[in-house]
Amino acid sequence: MNRNKIKINDIKSAINKIEESLSHKKFYEFDDIEKYGILFLLQIIGEAARYLTEDFKENNKQIPWKEIIGFRNFVVHQYMDVKWEVIEKILYSDLPELETKIEKIKL
């Protein structure tokens, strides 16, 4: 299996785990441990995106790779500045859109 396929599968897996968590209760109902678990899964998405080849990212410009990776860097290096309202927006607005775009990628 090539690197891009592995990393896209990592992204899909992280999205699925987030969706599974959100199917049980709303994000605002999560305790801190659950919130940080979701944050870690978002970090995995960004980390996987970092390791996609440049050609792959160039051929799939419909996905905001730079922003995804930038968010990962922010979470890793400035984790104390994370605003849960922003995470909630990502979960309910950006993540479903990302999932739709990821599912359309032909590997």
C-alpha cells in the first residue's frame, strides 16, 4: 500500500472515531478528557496530511491541506490557546465537509 493511501486511511479512521464519539453526545457535553481525545484525533488528521506527497496534495487542491497542517501545528505547539468554541465549529462545520471531499478522492 502506498504512503498516500495509508495516510488517507488514517484521516478517514480519525474522522470515523470523532463521528462515533459525537453520535453519543454533543461536544459541549464532553468532559475535558473526551475533549482532549477529540483534539488528539484532529491532530492525527493534520499529522497524516503532513506526510502526503506534494504531488498528491497538488492533485487534490479541493482540500485545504495547508490549513489542516497549520491547525495541527497550532494544536501541538500552542495547545494552551485552543478555544473549544473553535473546535466545536470545526467538528460540526469543517469536518463533515472534509469527510465528503476525502471520500471522493480516488486512490
